Amino acid sequence: MHGFVHVEIPTRDLKRAKNFYGKVFGWTFQDMGREYTLFTPPGGGTGGGIYRVKQVPKRASVQAYIDVGDIDVKLKEIRTARGTILKPKTEVPGQGWWAAFADPQGAVLFLWQSSRRDGIQPQPM
């Protein structure tokens, strides 16, 4: 009921951002003018928007986590797509693993791989 329903990512270049996130995460996009595009993850889930800014903030003020099936594979894909790994895969005992990355333009996001894949999500710590 009170989960996230929309996440927004700042970028200096919408075309480059769409290329990066489309390649790495398989997101699809719907342009909403020249300054904003909506994204939808494959298979549903929380989507959001990517918006044009003059300068991408250096620090994330809200930490948005992208659910992935294999964090190691995704980190490799991020590096290949010219993203930067800020925090390598880190275990949260009994819950899963997380990592932080910056896209090629500097937007900071996080990855999450649950240790449970049977449809039952671990309870927050």
C-alpha cells in the first residue's frame, strides 16, 4: 500500500541515459517531450522517469534500489556500459546483497539481489 510507485533519475543527456538503462536493465521508454521520458522495467514493477538537468547531483539524496536476479552479472554489464561501481557487492546477512553504481553521467543508484527467490521476501531489518 505504501511502496514506491515511481522513481525519477536525473541526467544531462536523455538519449545516453536511455541507451545505458535500456542496455543494462532492459527498460523501455516513452518520451514525454524533450526534457522527460518514462521508463518501464520488463515484466512490470515500479517504473519512473528520467529527467534532464544541467548538473547531476554528486550524492544520492534518496537511495533507489533496482531488483536484479544476479548482481554479479549486472555489475559486469554496468562496467561494460561505462558505468562506475561505487560499492561492490555487499552481503546483508539472511536478506541478500546490494551494490552501488553511477551511470555514465553520474546518477547514483543501487542494486538489490534477494537471497530468497521463492516469492517470499525477507522482512526488513
